[in-house]
Amino acid sequence: MADDTPLAAGFDTLTDEDWRTLAAAALNRKRPPERHLDGDAAVKRLLTHTVDGLTISPLYRRFEGTLGRPGLMPFTRGTALRDPHAPWEIRQLHAGSDAAATRKAVLLDLERGVTGLWLHTGPGAIAVDDLSTVLSGVYLDLAPVTVSGVEEDRPAADALMALWAERGLADDAVSGVLGHDPLGRHARSGGGSRAVDMSDLVDAGRTCLSRYPQVRAGVVDARPYHDAGAGDVEELACAIATGIAYLRAFEEAGIAPADAVTQWEFRLAATADQFLTIAKLRALRRLWARVAESCGVPEERRGARQHAVTSWRMLTRDDPWVNMLRGTVACFASAVGGAEAITVAPFDSVWGEPEVLPRRIARNTQILVAEESSLGRVTDPAGGSWYVESLTDDLARRAWEFVQAIEAEGGMATALAGSLVTDRIAAVAAERETRLAHRTQPITGVSTFPNITERSLRESAPVAEGRGVDEQPGLVPRRDAEMFEALRDRSAAHETATGTRPEAVLVCLGTRRDYGPREMFIANLLAVGGIATRSIEVDSAEALTAALSDASAPTLAVLCSSADVYERLAPDALAALREAGVGRVLMAGRATEYPSRGEHGADRADSEATVAAADAPDGVVHDGIDVVDTLHTVLDDMGVAR
């Protein structure tokens, strides 16, 4: 029997140069001869650069690194072979302050497929004293329970252990995570230079090692860094650096690394970028295995247990139904990446405590991924992919460089007290915000294809992500969509105050073939800011004057057509709009498309700036502009209060 299945039999073997030639030919199809790209230029155009500096190639060749096997060094492919009957823990988060309602939701989840619980306690969440009520009727020897706190970790952990004792459960029968994460809390609350107290984590670890073999004392939660704007490199590096700090704390307390590594799990954010999420989970296992190996930990204990949580940062308030798609992709990526526990945020999480339907969909997403797609039957399905293996390797190497920088600073606590971590996150967040504002990183339903007539999901206002607070602000969570939601809020407040939604007139010149694409583009762009549009289709200035006479002059008008039609009709159309008293006139397209008019023609530049000519539109709108800044300016000009 042949060693290799001849899947490519009968096809020509292409070289890199052949592929470059084909790529250039594809990109040159609509380019004039003088602007044709060669192979190298074509490949450069196809490269993707992430916000944290990774470069993703359009084509990958065979990966030459070590693949390994699940359960063995370097643990990239998983901590063990996956159990097809229980591939991962379906861990549902509950944080409702109404104990009776939360208990009902908990029992319903467990009856319908959830296999583990995550209870968030403290102000605005589950009261610690209500923990017994919330878990009434739950078989705690069957369902693992993870706890966390809004302000403190220890009260919930102590209450859970007391509940196990009260129920008379055997120490080796209970399982879960006690949730201690002193460095994560320090990052959230902004502890500054104050020393980080590791004693609660270490004490809980000692208790678990002596009494609870299936319980972990703490968690390395990297989500505070992710939610504050960190990229995958920074999130991964902060997780590894935090784990190293916890190893040191345990060793100083006399607990050997071989025992310490069993006392926490790593909690990472899963996003709708499925390949980066897959690579991040795989890279963390590889890096942590190397750390554990250096500390003399036996190989069978070097695998990092991971809890993947769908990203809070990627959720949207507007058009929240799209959150189901984002959550599904993130869940799929978490499963492919090998997470041992997964939490999918219900699609209405931005609006407060999730309701029954969103919670059901979040729960069933995992069940469908595990069972109906049969993903739960496969260990590391992405393993061996040249792209995934290369991305995992690149991510691990870049993250390790930042880990070394953190260690050179004196460790994670010192890096948090200084500016190393916050400055790095701020730089990455600023780059992401630029891409979001220019829509090179679009958000479906928010920055692209928004629906301004949608009804609010609930009558109540959305809530902020629950985080611990302190006298000093820490890493502040922020969702990517917030900058666009602020625009929608301006328009909504104006409508509430005046009874009229901000509206612009689209002056469509020529035939639909001329103006159609730009009319659609402008209508969608203005809708991002909650601005309604109505179109006037005209083929002459006289027709435009007649159309404008039928109603009061709009505050904003936008010319929409092709460069050829602008040459014939735009100046007269602009004059008609000025004569009608339109406050501001923009043009869809580039400034160079507007006909040159006298001495001002030489002053115009193809840019986002206002066209500097008295007989030209007040500005141009085209793909690639800063949408957020442009729409705030437009709303200012329309008299909409900030």
C-alpha cells in the first residue's frame, strides 16, 4: 500500500513563482496596464497584518515544525485524546441577582444539556448568601461548579466549600474551580503599585491538594486584557506571565511546581476570528508546557487546562441577532482549539441578564457543535494544517517575546504596576479603533448593513460588563461597537426630543446604473449614524429644483453618481441645492471627480478633507474614510446635540 494517497494525481505541480504569476493575473484584471502588479507586488497586496503585528500570508507551504501528539509534549495538539461522549464541559454563566429566578435558570440549563455551572457573585450579581438557594436541587457530585466574584474571590469560594460540607459530599466527589485570581483582579481594579496578595490563592491551593482532588483553586483569567483592547499576542503573553507568577507564589509557600500546576485553569477569550482563536489555544498549551518543563514538572502534568469564553468585546447592542453568528464561530474555534470548558455568551448579554431564548440558543450552540457536527469526536481537527500550524508557531513566538519583556520588568505584578502592559494594550487598541472607524475591520449590523428601524431588544437600557471597582481605575472593558453606538444614540436622542429622525436627501443623478452603487453605499454609511435617507432621482438641475420645491430644504444632501455624470450635471445640481437653501452638500466619490471650476480646481486634493472651493461640494465621502469622525461632524452640521 502506498505511503501517500495520490490526491493530487493528474494535476501539475506549481512552484511559488507560478502561483505569484497567477495571483498577479487575478489582481490585474480590472487594472489599467500602467498599474499592473508583478508577482511580488501582488503577494504584498494579499498579506494581512493583525493589530498586534502578526502577518498572515495568502499561501502557506508545508510546516516544518514538530506536530506532536495529544497528551504529549509540546501539548500543542491537546492535553489528551478527546472523549466523544463528553468532549468538553458546557459551562453556562449565571449572574442574576434574583436567587429564585437564577435557580430556575440553572436547573433548566442542567436539564437541557449544560454539564457545568459558572456562578458570578457579588453586588449586582448572585449574593454569596444566596449560593445555597441557587444550587438547591443541583447534584453537586455530578455538576462541576466554578465561582467568581465581582469584588472579592474568597467569599464565594468559602461558601461553595461550606455547601459541599453541608451536603455531606465526599471530598473526592466534588469538582469545579474556586476562582481565585489575584493578578487578574489587580489588573481589573487598578491596584497600582500596591502589593498583590497571593495568600488566598495559595491557601485554597493547599486545601484543594489535601482535600479536593478534582477541584482547582484558581484561574488565570486573560479576559481583562482582551476586553481592554489587547490583541491575541498580548492576551496570550499576559496569561503565561500570570501563570509563572502563580508558580513562584506557590513555590515560596513550599508547594512544588509539580503540584502547583494542577491548581488553576487558563481562561481565554474566543472571538469570531476562528483561526486566531484556534491558534491562541494551541499556542498557550505549547508555551505553558515549556514553562512547566523548565520547572521540572513531570510530562503528564504539563498540559494546560483551558476555559474558552466567547468575547464580551465583540458583542453588539444593535442588531444583537448577529451575536448568534459571532458566538457560533467562536464556539467552533474553541472546540477545534481544544478547550476543556466552553462558555457561550447569550446574544442578549449586552442588555443585562439573559432571557430564556438567548440562553437556550447559547446552550444548544455547543450541543450542535459537539454532537450534530461530530466535532466532539475529533481531537485537534486543525492539526497538520500548514496555515494553522504556522499561525500557532508565529503567535507563540511573538507572545513569548512579550513574556520575556514582562519577566525582564520583574514579573507580571511589577509590569502591571508600571506601564509596560497598559502601554502595549493601548497601542494595540488604538490601531484596532482606527481600523474599526475606517471600516477596514467591519462589524456586521453595526458599521456595515445597519438597520436603523430595528426595535430595541428590551425597553431597559443596556448594562456595562460587570467588573470589580477600586479607588484607582484599572483596565477598562470596552466593546468594539461602542463608538458606533454613540452615533446611534445621538440620533435617537434627537428623535426623542424633536419627534423627527435626522434625515439626508440623496440626489441621484442620471440613471440607476450611474448612481446605484453609490446611493447604496451612502445610505448604509449614514445609517451607521442613525441618519435616515430619502432619494431624489433626477437627470437635470431643473428636475432637481422642481423636486426640492415640493418640500422644505433638507439640512444635508449628498450627490450620488458616476464621474462621467458628475462632469455633466454636478455643478448645476450643486447650484440648485444652494439656491434651495440646503445647509450642507456632500458628494459620494473622490474630490478629483468633481468638474474643475476656475481657479479652485487646482486646490482640490483627493483626501477626506473638505473640498476647498466655493463652487464645489462641502466635502467628499468615499470608502476608507474615518466613518466615526465623519458622521459626528455630519450630525454636528445637522444640529444634532452630542
